[in-house]
Amino acid sequence: MPEYEKNDDTADVRRLIAERRDRLPPRVPDDIPHGDMPGDKVRIDAGHIAKANTLFPILLDLLPPVLEANPYGRAVIAVCGGSGVGKSETASLLAYYLNDMGLGAYTLSGDNYPHRIPKYNDAERLRIFRHSGVRGLITGGQYSPERAEILKRLQLAGEDADPARAADYPWLAVYQKEGRSGLKGYLGTERELDFRELTDIVCSFKNGAASIWLKRMGREETELWYEKVDFSGKRVLVIEWTHANSDGYQGVDIPIFLNSTPQETLEHRRARARDGGADSPFTTMVLEIEQELLAGQASKAKIIMNKNGEILDYSRYRLFMARQ
């Protein structure tokens, strides 16, 4: 049976916050704890610190009622956003500030919770897109052996998701439309992600578990294991993840949405050369679908911040995105 700890001093939270809210650490060390994804590299710069310093006072206004409402004096924060928007860095900084002021925090990376390791998940995404596209051609009466050969050449060249190639082969638009539809049925869903396990973790934390076994996922088949994490003295769980604000799992108290446009996300990936296909048509499609998912969940966010550090309410967010 798990051990649980009871916090009876939630009345001290407001006093603690009132005393420390204007006393951020004078400098942030290079080696602050970050999310628990194996091999994840977090490089915090002045821009990340500026954004975290803007977010933190707002977060401190939202935390006390949440902590007081939980019988164990605990709260769950989610930091979500597209690829390269600074989720890991921002979540690490917020947790560091909370720990520094005496409200113990732990940063959990949602990237540990797909059903498949990254290379197999990437392969499954591509398989679903291509299989759905071919089935769409067949259903629409657009498939033929000759077109299958053309499609194979486009796939080998990584161009089958490129909308520009549909000008050469009009039937390819059907393939891409149906492939995208199939991919949307996978990305960010229970088919791809183990939301049930995350819900169990959040539930255990909010019910006062003193320790929880947490998953670790590397990039190879043998790099999957669990570590028992000590949560005694931890009041706040910070989840950093693209899908941290998803309806797929339950228990988040304060969702924070770091917004970026698809173009900003793609430019960042190109600058970092995060992977060999950073600007491939298929990767662009994945980023666009993820952006749609994030936009559909944005209304739930308690805080929305643009990539330039501006705080938006939901109405201003929608107006901003409509102009992109």
C-alpha cells in the first residue's frame, strides 16, 4: 500500500507567498532540476527567465485557493505548447522558484508517456498517414497500379505529404486529405499516449502519495524503466508537455499555455536542427495538427502567454491567431 502524507498547514501558504512573492532568486544556476525525460537538454536563457518572471506572480495568485482546497495541500500545474516554445525551460524555472520559496515542486515530462518509444511512434504516425491516404484513394475510386508507382516514388523522396506535388498529380490531394484525417485520429489521442497512467499519477499525487513510481522512456527498446520518486514535502506537480492541457487525462488545476504560431514553431525547429526532417512536408503537417489541438484546448488555460512574453486572455488569443 502507498504511504500518504497529510499537510495541515495550508493556512500558512498565503503567508509564505506574501512574504516571498517579490523575492525571486537573484540569479538562476545553470544546473537547476528540469523535466525527467531521459537525455532531455534544457538550455535556459534570458528570454526564458523573463517569461518565467512574468508568469510567476500570476501563478502565485492562482495557487493559494487550489492548495487550500486540496486536503493534502497539493496542486498540479500544466505547461503546454507547441514544439520549441520553451515548455521545458519555463516549467523548470517555475518549479525552481517554487522550491526556492519553500513550496516543494517536481517537474514531470509528459514525453515519457507515449505507448511507443520515439522512433517507433514517428514510424507509426507515418504509417497511419500513408495507409489512410491509400485507403482514401481506393474508396474514392482514385487508385490504380500506375498511381501506386508514382506514389511510391513520392514516398521514397519524402514528398507524398507536400501539397505542392498535388499540382502535378491532382489525385494526390485526395491521398493527402485522407492521410491527414487518419493522422488526426492518432496524434494526441489515447491511441498514441498513455493518458490513463498520467491520470493515475496525478490522482496519487493529489491524494497525498509520499512516493510514486514514474516512467522513464529513452530512444531505444531497452531504455524503458521506472524510478520511485519521493514526493514528501512536494506541494506542486508541474507537468511540461505539448498535450499537458489535453482532455485525455484529469486532475490539472492550473493549465498554462505557451502559444506560438505554426511558423514560429517551424522556424525554431529549423534553427535547432532538432531532427533531419525538421522542415519536411510531413513534419509540417504534424505541427499543424498539434497546433489545432492546442487551439481547441486553449479556452481551458488559466494563463496564456505569447512567444514574445505577452499575456493574453482567451479573446485576445483568438484575435491574435485569426490575424496569422
